[in-house]
Amino acid sequence: MLILTLSLLFAFLASWFLVGRFRLYALAQGLLDNPNARSSHTLATPRGGGLVFILLWLVAGVGSVFWGVWSLAQALAFLPGAALLAGIGYWDDHHDLPARWRALVHFLVAGGSVAALGVADLPLGWWGAGLAVFAIVWSINLFNFMDGTDGIAGVEVLFVLGVGGFFLWQAGGAALAIPAWVLAAAVAGFLLWNWPRARIFMGDVGSSVLGLLIAVFALAGEVWFDVPVVLWVILYGVFWFDATVTLARRVMAGERWYAAHRSHAYQRLHRPLGWSHGRILWGVIVVNSVLAGLALWAHAMPEMRLVALGGAVVVLCITYGLVERVAPMYAKNIAST
């Protein structure tokens, strides 16, 4: 436990220090996210800071292979896809990459991770593999969609990987739990710079890889250690629910669903309702705390998993409905494209 504690502390401190150095580099190079009509920030802010915690985690992952903590299959499920996605994400942060090329990379990465997990080991075989690829691609994109206000993505990671890592540890999956916690610790170091008011953003290089890794941790936990995916679905609720419901509503309204917008519930709390980034973040923390409690209950009482999932959906529906009441998605001054 001492080695684990020291490893997490090192990941946290290294990330905090290096993000600060990267921020100075980004300022010097003009690597800035300039505000526009759809932004939640009002000042030009350095971006791409996610590169730091992703590189730290990739180095730790390579070390895990070298020291025999990870098997080759485990390494292949996580590392190649994360490295490729980080490279594409960093490029996209500073040069506009056409959506079709991003989508191609997302499906290649998802397919590679699923192949490494083992199609035969997935529920429903090839059908399950297809669903898993789709779930990973959606997680990559929804995490990017939801990373739109200070601190929200970092806080989501702490809840999902912090509690999810506990489930893996309890199932005997230390080989997955420790990397999950190391990533959470590195993101926590970044979060000190991203807490409202943010002094740097993680960018696509951070958000897309985090979306990938959360989905792969969930699937790998199911395949290798019998940790039910439903527990991760509950933990991840804030992000997948807002992103999925908002997308579905935009599609049904006949909008260009792939275009940038400000229709997510958390975005509508900021503008036009006027909530500060900090207030939104604390609201997300409260909801995530409830979801974490439900997931822990489902873990302790397996027979109540579906009840806990239903309770999570009810909590998310009520929360989304309250936002809709005070800041409706299709009010005249909110409607997007």
C-alpha cells in the first residue's frame, strides 16, 4: 500500500508541476482557446494541458508492461489506442482536423481495443463486439462534448475512475485498479489548474483519451474480472445522460446534430441562466455523489443492481428536468444552429 500511495502522490505532483510548465509554454507559443459565441469562457486560455497527464499515464502503462504488471493483451487494449488518439487530439487542438478523419480514427481505436479484449469473451459475441465498439466511440465523443465548463471533466474522472477502481480492486483486478487510480491522480494534478477560474484547458488531447479509457476500463473489468458494466454506467451517468438526451433532442428537432452548440444542460445553466462555473461544478459534484452512492450500493448488493440503475436514471431525469424548467433547450435565446 505504501508503494501505491507513493505512486499516486507522484502522479499527482508530477502532473501539477508539468501542467504549470506546459501552461507557460502554451502562453509563449500562443496555443490559446479564444472565446467565441458558443464558449463558456470569456478570456483566451491556454489549451492542450491534457497532453501532460496522458503522457504521464502512457509512460506508467509502458512501465507496467516492463515490470510484468500488465500482460500483452492488457497493454494492447489500452496503450496503442490512447497514444494514437492523443496524437490526433493534440493535432486537432491546434489544426482543424476534418470530422471524417476523426471519426475514422475513433473507430479504428475502438476496434483495436475490442479486439485486444477478445471478441469471444464479450457477451453476445460479435454482436457484443459491435456494441462495444459503438460504446467506445460514443464515450470518446460524449466526453469531448461535456468538457465545456471549468473543472467538469476532471471531476467526472475522479468519481468514475476513483470508485470504478475500487470495484476493480475488490474483484482482484489490481492490474486495472492501479492504472485507473494513477490516471485519476494525474487528472487531479491537472484539475488544480483547471478549477474555476480555469488557467488551462485539457483540450481534445485530454478529453477524447479520457472518454476512450473510461469505456475500456469498464469493458475490461467485465471481461477479465467480472465487474458488471452496469456499475460504470451508473457512475458515468452525468456525462452519458446529458450528452445522449441532448443529441437525441437535436436530431428529433431536425438540427445539424454534428454542429457545435450550447444546448447541453450544464451549458444552459451557465448561459443564459447565469450560473458561475463554480456553482455548476458543485452541482455536478452533488449529483455524482448520489450516483456513486447508488453504484456502491449495487456493488454491495448485486441483486439490487437494476434497482440502483433505475434510481440513477430517475435522479438524472429529475436533474435534467429541473434544468429544462429554468433554462429550456429551445427558448428563443438558447436555440442552437
